[in-house]
Amino acid sequence: MAEPKGPVIPLYGVTIHRCIAGGKLDEMKKLAKQAEQHLAEYGDVRAALEALKIEIAKLEHKYK
């Protein structure tokens, strides 16, 4: 994994919505690029979380 090249911005809904509300096109484009890079590097966290929850449920059922 590459080291960040500047301040780390958490890419979650609040950050993105605040950027949209700010209405600054250059900042929106920059954040969109960062989000795309994040997805390319880490993939879809939501899908990975769902897979994790399924495995947790399987193990909980197994050990009951």
C-alpha cells in the first residue's frame, strides 16, 4: 500500500455531503478522484462487510 501524499481525508458520507454542500467544483472533483482511488485500492467495503457478517453468523450458529 502506498503512503498518503498529503492530508488523509476520511471518505465517508459526511465528508462527501459537506463537499457537495460547499459547491466548489475543484474540491468535488478532487474528492471524487480520491474516492475512486480508494475503491480501486480497497474495493467495495460494503460488500466485504456483508461477507464478514455472513461468516460471523455461520460461526455463531455453529457454536450455539
